[in-house]
Amino acid sequence: MNNTFKYLQSRYINLFLGPVDARIYSIFRIGFALVSLVNLLDLWPDRESLFTDAGMLDQEFLAKYYRWPYVTVFYYFRDATSVAIIMLISALSMVLLLLGVKPRLAALFVYIWYVSYTARSTLAMGGWDLILRTLSFFVLICPLPKCWCLGGGRALLNTTETAPKYGLTLIRIQVLTIYWQTVLDRMDTSFWWNGEFMGYFFLSHNSRWPMIWIADYELLLQISTYLVIAVEIMLPVLLMVRRWHRAGLLIGFLLHGGIVLTAYNLGLFFLTMMTLYLSFLRQEDIEWITERIQRLRKKTSPRPTTVNQRKQSHPQVPIL
């Protein structure tokens, strides 16, 4: 019994406090900041209708019926000019987080942005908004190593720096929760469990290319419906097991790539899920990537010209 407890204790400590390649955190920080910036730019044209008192939802009504404590900076800054300034400050914070300049402070401002805008525009949110809000909290509490930061030195690709694993573990658990909760939610939907969902989807306005002719392939549609459910069940396991994680990354990319190609307005959802996938990178993946970057640098960098080459390219003309 004592040995079992010690084993479980060591596994728990390694799962959350074990060392991990610090570059994985840096890659995740960069990916999150980029997607956050794209998301903010997507919201910018609709800022007045979403965040000001002249918009589509009365703030007092929303604060009264909001299911969580209504915390948002837009409760105090309600006019168009103030909203634009808040968004510009948030965009600057995302750029600083991307570059690794004062990353903890930048992450705090980004987190405030996500909490504020998801509370103010709750009726206009997509699923990726909620995921990004959760990720902003994880980035705030995760280790933020100095590698891959502006002014972090020349050791951009190769570093021996490590960081505790707890941040990546929390993000990976979040991925598992997203997929398995999605499957559980579909248990109440008969269209999924009788295999009819994909058929209805490709015939609906949600499809990028509605296809009437595809209704003739009922068996294929049923197989694809059940295949999506099976993939969503297996993906977290594939991603978390070291020997299978690359297969999981590829299958997940194909799944979400297929979704964004066949459905409208889900580009940000694809980018958000790919950001989550960055947390499943391993040290050997980073080494593989950096090795190829270094090879590409060697191929593209100009070779130094020797003295003999210069003489051959500029032969001396004899003086008569």
C-alpha cells in the first residue's frame, strides 16, 4: 500500500511539476497571441454594435440576467471612442505577449480583455471565444520562459531551459474536456446516434457548398457521422500518449481542416483548436523543427567568397 501511494505521488508530481522543454511554452504563447490578435481584428468592425450602449444589447438587462458575475471594463467605458481605445490597448498587449516583452503583464491585460468582451457580447460569442478566454487564464498562470522572446539572446532555436509541466497538463486536460463533453452533449441528439447528422449538415445552409446529390449516399454519410464521434473520443488519448501524439496531431488537423473547409465562418475555431494542439508538442518535435530550420538557413545563407573565387570572378587585365 505504501509503495502504491509513493508511485501515485511520484506520477502526480511528474505530471504537474516535472521538467519540460521551455520552448513548448514559448511556442504556445506565440500561437495564442497570434490567434488572439486575429480574433480581435475580426471583432473590430462590429465594436460599436457589440460593446457600446448604442449596440444591440442593453447592458443593464445583460448584467441582471448574466449567469456569472458580470465583470467587464465595458460597464464603465460605454462610448465608441473608449471602446476603440480599450481594443487598441488589448491589441498592443497581444503584440507584446507575442514578442515576449513583459509577458506576464501583457497576459494579464489579454485576460482582462477576454473576460470583458465575452461578458459584454455574450449573445454574439462563438465556441472559440470561450476556449480563448480559458486559454488566456492558462497563459496568465503558466510559466513564461525567456526563450523565444525579443531580446532573449541568440539561442533562439537551441536551448536547454526547462519549466514545470503544470501549465501544459492543465491545457491538455482542457482539450480532453472539450472533446469528451462534446460527445456527451451529442448523446441527447438523435441525429448523431442514428447517423443522419452529416446528411442534414450537407443539405443545410451551414454547409459551404450545399449538396442535394449527396443524399443518395446514405451509407457513406452514416459512416462519416459515426467516424467523427469515434475520432473525438480517441483524439485526446492519441494526443496524450507520447508514442501516438504525432498521429493524433495529424488526425486532429485533418478533422478540423475538414470542418473549416465544409462549414461557414469557422476559421477562428480551426485556429483556436490548432493553438490547443501546440501544447501537445514534445521535445523531439521541437528538435525536429529546429533542425530543419537550421538546414534551411544553411541552404539560403550566402556562402563566403574566397580570395581565389574573387580573382576568378575579376581577372586582372594585363597592362600593355
